[in-house]
Amino acid sequence: MSLTSHFSYNLSFAKWTGLLVRIGFAALLLLTSFYCLLAYIPDTYFAFIQAPFQAWLPAFIRFHPLLFGLLAGAWSWSVLRDRPAGKTRRGVFTVIGFWGMLTLVLAWKQPFANLHNNSPSYLWATATICLLLIVGGVEIAQYWSKVPWDKTPPETPGFADVARLGCWVALVYPAMAYLRYFLGGKPIELHREDLFFAGWSLLAHAALFVGLLALWRLAVIAASRSQRPGQINFLLNCLLAWLAAAMIFKRIVFAAIPYVSLETDIYSFLVALALVVLVAGLRLRQRWLRQPEEQAESHRQLRTRERTLLLVVFIAAVYTVPALIGVMDWNGLFEKLWTLASWAFVAGALLFYGGGKRPARAYSAALLIAMAAGSFTVYRIGIASQIYWPRLLRKPQLNLTEAQARYAYFDTSFEVVRQLLSIPRDIPCDDLCEFLKQQTNIPASVMVSPVEFNLVPQFKPATGALPNIFIIVADSLRQDYVSAYNPRIDFTPNLGRFAQESVVMRHAFTRYGGTTLAEPSIWTGSMLLHKHYVEPFYPLNSLEKMIHADGYQNYVSVDTVLRVLLSPRSSVVKLDDGLSNWSDLDLCNTTPELESKLDARADHRRPIFFFSQPQNVHGVAIGRHYKLRPPRRDYSPFPAAYASEIERLDGCFGQFISYLKQRQLYDNSIIVFTADHGESLGEVGHHMHAFGMHPEILRIPLIIHLPAAMRRQYVTDTEQVAFSIDITPTLYYLLGHSPIANSEEAGKPLFARSAAELASYRRNDYLVASSYGPIYGILADDAKGFFVADELDGIYQYFDLSRDPVGMKNIITPELQARYQPIMRQKVQHIADVNHFQYHAPTLLDWALR
């Protein structure tokens, strides 16, 4: 091997190993920062920190000090090895010493293993991002004065090419979405307003792409007029990249949680700055390590065949990737990030390697400024035109704001454009909107003392022989996927037989779309303050109070939520206690464990209480276990993965019922089978349960088996509107704890001694809400009407569920809106009053004391 080739080999090896080490260390810091931020945000704290559904997260935190030490050491070795000649080592050794001390502190204190939902978690998140700034800053300091800087302005794509690319992207995304739904057996119904937004999408994409190119060319011109054009151009490009990355974090990442506040704004700009500094440092290092002949080599242009193949691959990816993301997506976040990545990929490949570049000096700075401002103005004109189009079409009732949200649901690329270019007033927020936002996701920094909640005025322990109680809450199980409600279903035979021996509430709903408030509301038997959570929770926990007072032997699958709800002094026998991942909570494992514990118990005279919320059909669980448990058969027209898991759940439920009958426990037991909420499964324009307020999310199965003697003693009405919060008041009533409070926030007994008493609890209107965002609804007129205030999208809706059970045709009118807005406000305010909560804007002192 010649000396030249040997040098080239060593340099190539150093370049790639050093790059991998730097990327690995940066990824560790970035992941650590995100982990701390997830601990700070209340909703994500329960899903990711308390019981993460990603099994590798606990291992990552456990070995974090070791990983940090190893990667920091490797980074230090690589930086010293690659240090350019003439550069002092003093600054590098200072950073290396800092890494060493920090490694010792992390190994000693283990701070990331003890994070809580408080302000220190946010401080750790920002501090870790500052470490990433150090990593990138060292690279820039090393190579800034050593790299060769170009003095000639770079060539950029032409405006016509970029505009055509924007229009082409705007056509591909909705076309592939329509095709995907059509081939999936759920064709999208096109409306006239959809064509309006399709045309506007073409204009918006072209305007955005042209505006970005204008800003880039403006930076090139500004740099060319300076004494150091190469350095200035590099800095201005970094500035543009920083602003773009900050907007992506602020408007797409955090909006998807959703958690938009001053803290997330600061974090967005800080993490974007750290990433840009890191990439800038790596870019400078690459320039310095590049061979002279590599520097002179120009980019090879793509041939026509290659460009055509690239377009085909892009179209195929746009069609398949959203389907692969599927149920694991959170409010469309991954699909939106994929859209941005696909933009960058196709633009880079087609524009930078496909020819059509023109010198940046061809346009004046004034014209470029006008083009950049004009691109935003074009979008603003499209927003403003929504006011006038209903008049031009002679359809004053046409709601283009809702139509825009519906169109953006299946055209993700248009939704990304809309989020990046929108301003706050694009989403209308009236007085009710402001009020609902104040009452939603009340932060942990706002202290709310628990108010004792009592379902009965004077609670006295029950006397006589008590029935066993078994409650199974299947997370995310839809009502219409159970044969007791839908005769077309053939994969729930055991639930069908159980329903024949039980009472089936035909019009059953949840009060909350989302687990984190739906599950607690079952235990309290009431609506809750929209906070995660009021602590201590025990004063609100009616079900736990009854279990303790009546002497039940308590068997519970203590999941992520129940860890907070149950009293630390509770004498609960924990089931599924060894699970490290909440999505592994499986009824097929829980019931055999319960059966073994019941067979081994010493006191068979004590009544049994059992509660579990299995995750068998939750989207995350299905996504994680799909390869291990592929669909058993063809379930057309129902989604195979979802239907197959329901069939498996049904089989395990049937085995448990057989066990109860064999042990003579069935006839003396109250058995409740229900769900915390349903799920959207491909309904066009319907979001999944995290941020959706749709009929399929609210409707749940609610099947109650009573001992024969108890069944003869009480009356019920299976056609009444029933809710999951009615379960605990019903148990109170059946065990002799009465009268049940007849109040706005409380549930009601589903059985009573007379029809008149049962009817006394009936109301005309019921409040429902999302667990995660300011989306509220009113179920009115025996659940025949459904009013929705979606303050995330700024739209109001009304559905006639008697004629439109799926909720596809919004028939809102100003009269309906004026009728239900005061009702909604009164009901939400009542919950605040009951909990002695009065809104005030959080202060810095509140945050610091959190």
C-alpha cells in the first residue's frame, strides 16, 4: 500500500469513526433531554416515565451514567485525535475534565432515575441541551479558522423549479391518501369545499417553497456583499436553519402533545440552536477532513431515468409510510415529521442533483424580500378568503374552517404547511374557548387541594352477605365491535353469551375520551377537575372508600394511573406487578394470576373485589405485539389486527367466566365488563382518541351481571343513557349505600327500587370531554344530539346521532351554538366550583415552587 493510499485510508477511517462517535454522544444528550421534558409534561409523565411503554427506556436510564462516560470518553479521544495542527489543547482538556466530573456526579446521584413531574425536570432538560451546545461549539472552535471558505456565491435552484416541486408535492399527498382509503374499503366522500382546499394547497405549497428559496437567496446575496462571503453565508444559513427548526419544534412537535407554553417556546429555540450548532460543527469538520481532490469534485447530476425512479420511490413512500406508522402515531406527529423529511429528501435529490441551478445574483435583494413577504401574503389571502367564499357560493351555512380541518386530516402535507404558516388568530378563540382552555390541563404548578367527595350523605359499612365484585375495563374497546351491540360481529362469542345472562346498557358512553381521566372517573363515580391529578387523590376516590369500609379483599392491576389514585395505605393485592411496560397488561395473563391467588387465599368468607384495565386492544399494544400475534384470520370488513385482539380478549374472558362458575363464584358476583373509551379506526376525518371527540370514541360496551336475587329486587332501563362513571354509584346502591347524590357532577345508579326513582336521576344534557386537550361536548336529548366545542381546531359541531350515528355531517347553526355554549360553560364551571378551583394565570413563583 502506497503512502498516499495509506494516508487516505487512515483519514477516511478517522472521519467516519469520529462522525459516529459524535452522533452517538449527541443522540445520548438529545434523548436524555427529551426524557426529562417528558417527565415535566403531566400527560407524558404517566405514559413515558411512570411506566414507559418502550421497554428500552428503563434500561437506558439505568445504564445512563455508564453510557455517558463511555461516549464522553470516546468523543474526547476523537476530538484530540482530529485536532487540527496549531490548535491548543487547553480548551479541549477543560471540556474533557468537565465531562469526567459530570460522569462521576451522574453515577453518584443518578438524577434521571428519580425524575418527577416538576420544574427540576424542565431544568434538567434545558441543562442537557446546553451540553449539546458545548459539543457543537467545540467542533466550530476547532475547525472555523482551518477550513477553506468559498469566495464565489453558491448556485441555487430556480424559482420555477421550486414552485413546480411544491405543486407536485401538493398533488401527490392527497392523491395517495385518497387511494389508501379507497383500497382500504373506506373511500373518501369529496365535497365542493375539498376542491377549494385542494387548489389552495397547490398555492400554499408553491408559496412556502418559493418563500424559503427567496430567504436562502437573500442570505447568499447578503454574504456576497461582505468581506468574508463564505463565513457570512455559512452563518446566515445556520440562522435560517435555526429559525426553521425552532418553528418545527414549537408548531408541530409540541402542538401534537399538545403542550404549548412559554417553557416549550424557550425549549424549542434552545434545542433548535443546539442541533444547528452541532450540525454546523460536523459540517466544518467534514470540510477540513475532505481530501483536496474531493473538494474540487462537483456533484454528479442525476440522469432522467434516475430522476424518474426517484419520483416513483417517493410516491410509493408517500403511500406506504403513513400506513406503516399507523396506530403508533400520536396526534399525527410521526406522519408530520415524515412529511418534512420527505420534503427535504425530494427537494435535495431533484433540485440539487437534478440540474436547473441558477446563480443567486440574478435577483435583487429588494425583489427577494418582496417574494419572501409575498409568499406569506398569498397564504394569508387564502385564509381571509374563507370568509367570502360561502357568500360567493351562496351557502352561508358552509363552515370552511371545519372543512379545512377535515381536508388537512388526510392531506398531511397541507396540514404541515398550515401549521408552519398560521398565526394565533387563524384558530378562532371566543370567550368560551378562552374559558375552556383555562379549565383544561391545569398545570402541576397550580396547587389544588382535594375536596372530600361523597356519593352518599352518610356512609355506613354494608351489612349482611356481600356479593363479589369483578370489574374489567378493556382499554380502547369500541361498542360496535361487541356482538351484544352489533349482530355482524362474530368474534366475541363469549361476551355474547355473557350478555344474554346480564344487563346490557344499550346507550352507554364514557365521559372522557382518553384513559388518564376516564379511568379515575370510574373510581370517583364523578366528573373530575381537568388536572393530572389533584393529590392526594384518596378524598375523591369513592370506590376505594367503599372497598375498605365494606371489608373487601382487594385484587387490582395497579397500572400507571392507579399508582397515583390508590392510597399508599391501601391493602391491595397487586396483580401484574412485575410488568415494566403498561401496554403489556394483558387479560390473558391477569386472570390466570388472579385465579391462582383466589385459590390460595386463606379467608374464603371475605368478599372479593377485582379491577383490571387490560391493554389488549389499545393501539400501542397492538402495534408492539403485532409480529408476535398476527391476525388469526380474515375479519373483513373489520380491521384485522384490532378484531383479532378482541377475539383473543374474548376467549380469555370466557375462560375466566368458566372459572368463576366452576368455583361457585359466578352466581354471587356483580361482574362489570366495559371500556374506558372507544377508538377511531379509519373513519374519514376522525382523529384517534387522544384528541378526538367522536361518537365511536365515546360509545363503550357496558354489560353488568347481577346475582339472580339482586336482579329480581331492582329495576333498570336498558335504554337509558348510561356512563362509565355510573358504575361506582351503582355498586354503592346495590350494596345498600344510599341515597346516591343527585348532582350535576356525580354519576347515577343504573338500578333502583322503582322506575320513578331511576327516572329522578335523568338529565337532558351531559358533559363529555377529552382527557388531553380543550375539546368538550354535550350529549343532549337522550344522546340523540351531540354538540362539540373543539378548541384545538377552533370549530363548533353538532351531529344528529339519531340519523347520523357516526357523526359525519356537521349541522351546526348559530342557534344551536348559542343554545349549547352557555350549557357547556355552566357545567364546566360547576366542576370547578365543586373542587374550589378558581383560575389564575400561573406565575414564575408557582413554577419555581412546583
